Amino acid sequence: MKTLLEILNLSTEHLQKKSVDEPRLSSELIISHVLKLKRLDIYLQFDRILKDDEIQKIRELLKRRSAHEPIQYILGETEFYGLKFIVNSSVLIPRHDTEILVDTAAESIKNDHLRLFEIGTGSGCISVSLAKKCPNISITACDFSYKALELAALNAELNGIADKIRFIKLDILKSIPDSKYDVIISNPPYISKTVIESLDKQIKDFEPLDALTDCNDGLTFYKRINEIIPDLLKPAGSVFLEIGYDQADKVRSIYEKSLKDIRILRDFSKNDRVFTGKT
């Protein structure tokens, strides 16, 4: 028989040997998930004797984490913009830096009655967060993946704003919606094909490749969005895009003739991360 604290220490040691990032945190999250405890409760119940089936469930999840599968996929959920999102391997894991994209758009939209179009919604984290933050906007969010759209719709329902977002299947590289919008927002696949192999194992081996890279120079979607702005964006409309840390100048050059009031904002690590502009 082993106590909760013993299992925590053994789990942490095991993940350390497998060179997993933040092994203690991963162990705490897995144990609290299996036992349905808050992380703090682990230390309040450190002498609790675990049942065999509880230990077995913990071992199963530890095995997945040992293979460097992201903890968010293992737990089946993550937090973004203070909200809970269900995630799996069909969608990109929401990143903290993307909250800056949401914040920037929300500051511009405020309480205005605007129509917003999101390109490549994935888990729905951007649209769902904006729908919660800006009560008067109407959102259409597209993705070419049925699995992603199903998950995004589930997350909209989970966060109580299912009636504010219309999810549509659309490959923006091949077609466009038949409406015009006040706002376009996107966190497109912007990692170049030359960089993909250098990414951490838990990213390149587990997250959907087509949500990470355009299998080109990383600029395909920015060029496409610029191309369809006249058909998608109303006069005095706004564009909000997440960009790679080294893409500011290249993205700016793509839009310098079609947009004005261009701004580049930095993320928490002081890297260029958000592009904005207006028609």
C-alpha cells in the first residue's frame, strides 16, 4: 500500500527520468484529475492510502505523459482566458500568448454591435472568449475540420454562449463566405516547414500539423486573408492576427497597401505576437 505523497514522489521521479517538462506539476495534475481533488488537497491528504484501481489509473496517464503527450490532451481540458475548454488531438492547445490577441480585439470591439469572422477556429477558444467578453457581437467561425468544429461547438455550449456563434465548415484557402464582416480575426498556421522539425516533441508529435504549419514559408494564410479582404471586410473594418515572433516585418509588408493604422503588439515574453490594421 502506498500513500498519496509516495505516489506523487514516485510519479515525479519517473517523469524526471523521461525528461518531461515540469514533472512535479504534471504529476500533481494527473493525480488530482484521477482522484478528483484540487492540487492543494494532495498536500492536505498526503497520508491518504490509495486504492489499487486509483494507482492503476494514475499509471496509465503517467505512461502517456512519459511519451511526452501534452498534459492538456491527457486531462482532456485546459484553461484559456479564465474559461474552461475541452481539448483533444484534433485541435491546437490554446496558448497563453493568444490571450493577447483576444484582449486586443476585445478592447477595439467593446460593446459595439459588430459582426466578426474567425478563420481557423480550432477549439473555439478565441471566438468563445470574445463572445463572453463582448456581449453584443455576432460571430461566425470557420474551420475545415469537422472534428475541430464539433469540439468548438461543444466549448461554446460549455461556456454558455452557443447561441452567439455560428460554426461553419470552410477551407478559407479555397472559398469564402458570402457575407461581409466588421472584424476578421485569426490565429493561422504560421510556422514554416523548415522550423517544424525543431519544435519540442510534445508539439510536433501530438498537435495537429495542419494547425501549426502551412507546409510552406508560414505566410500562406496572411497572403490569402489579404487577398480576400475586399470580399470579407466592410468599410472601416478591422483585422486582428496572431503572428510568429519573427514575422512582423513580413506580415506588415503583405498588408501595407490594403490596411492602415497598422500596429504590432508584443506578448508576455516581449516577442512580436499580434498584428492589427483597419480598412
